[in-house]
Amino acid sequence: MMPNYVTAASGNISPWRLVNWHTTPINIGFGILVSGLSSQYTLQVTFDDPTNVYPSSAGPTVFSASAVSAIVTSSMNQAGVITQPIAAWRINNTSTAGVVTATALQAGIG
């Protein structure tokens, strides 16, 4: 799969990015870059379909990526991987200044 880029300005949440649900096993690498030391962010994941094609009465329920990987809430650049199946991911930039950019690369079919 081609790299997927997402940017979230201060105080914003990026749109959900779907993962390829047909790839087995799930293996998504992330590189997260902050524009300044004041950028605090969380990589968030969901197991529900955020497009509501397959609606969930609860969803989408949002989890911090730290629940499924070593990627934690941070104000620093970091790289990590998610190997547990997820439906989608997004960046929540909770800072008052700065931009957070995430690059995701999923292994498997293109």
C-alpha cells in the first residue's frame, strides 16, 4: 500500500483513515513528526467502521493507539507499528500551537 499522510493543526483532529481490512496479518508502520515542542498529540484507533457502511450502535469507539501498540501520547517525534487489527486511525492534536504530521505505511497488497 502507498504511504498515507495526515496532518492535524493545533486543536484539531484529522479525518479517519481506513486501513486495508483484507490484509493478513495487519502490520502498519507509523512515523509521527511534530513541528514544535509544544505539539501534544495522540494517535487514535477504532475497531468500528467510521464511514457507517457497516454501522455500529456504539461507534466509532475511539481508543488511544497505546492500547494496541507502543505508540504513546507524546510531544516528540516517534515511530511505531500496529500489528493488531484495527478499522481506522487518526491524529488528535491537542496542542495550542504546532502541526503534527503522520505517515502510515501498511504492509500487504497494493
